Amino acid sequence: MSIEELHSGTAVRVRKLTPQGGDETPERWHNSLSVEYHIPVPGALAFMLLTFSTPLEPIADAMAELFDAIANSLTWTE
């Protein structure tokens, strides 16, 4: 968990790996990456939740960079 400064403002970022197993064969187990952004909505007592996930553990870091870029592209307009 970290505090990030996005174009839309300050956000809480949560990155986690969750074990996934399709069957009892350990060779088929993998981790799924999820990245969440909790972003306060300006002028409201509400938060927007952006959630991204990928089952592609070998490229999880690259996917997290993509998720960060998408979250950072968010802007508010009046």
C-alpha cells in the first residue's frame, strides 16, 4: 500500500498478489496481480475505486506499469 500523487489528486494504491489454482496440479498454480486505486472525488464525500488485475504473473510488473499509466491519466472536469 502506498500514497500516490496522480493527475487527479492524491490516491491510495494497493498492489497484491493472490494465489490462483485451477486444479490440484501445482504446475498450474500461479499468482494473480491486482492493483487498486482509491481516489477521492472532488467536492463529494465519496471515493472512486479503480481496480485492475491480470493472471499473467510473468509480466505482472509491466502490467502494473500499464495500470499506473491508466490511473494517472484520470482527470476531473467541471
